[in-house]
Amino acid sequence: MSISTSRRRFIAGATCPQCGQVDKVFTQTRITKSESSEVSLEYRERGCVACEFLENIEDATSTNLPSDTEAADQKDWAPIKLPE
């Protein structure tokens, strides 16, 4: 199983829910992909660099959907022209 983590993005003025430190809170996206499958799971997490607090801020979402689902979604889309 392969895991890659994106850059941490710090949230200005945020307070850690565990230790109460200000400007130490970050968000990151962690992507877990199985080598035997084309589907990967994406987790959004919130953490603190001062006390090493870490939690998921939403449920895991599946990425890299099969192409037949993507093709079905694209058929429903059509551009519109706005009046000038």
C-alpha cells in the first residue's frame, strides 16, 4: 500500500482543540492507493504541530472513478450562453 501526503497548509488564527495553541493548526490531504487497484482513498485531516494532535475532518472519499461513470457525467453537461 502506498501513502502520499500533500503539503501542510496552516490556518492563520486557528486554535488547537487539544492544547489551545494559536497558529499551530494545519490541514492536509492524505491519499492512500492500493497497488492492485486503480481506486484511491482521499482523507482530509486537521492537526497541530505543537501537541501532535491529528483527526479526520471528513469521511474518506474515493477518487479515480471508473471511466464509464465519468463519461456518463459528461453527457449531462452542456455549456450555456449568457445574454450580453
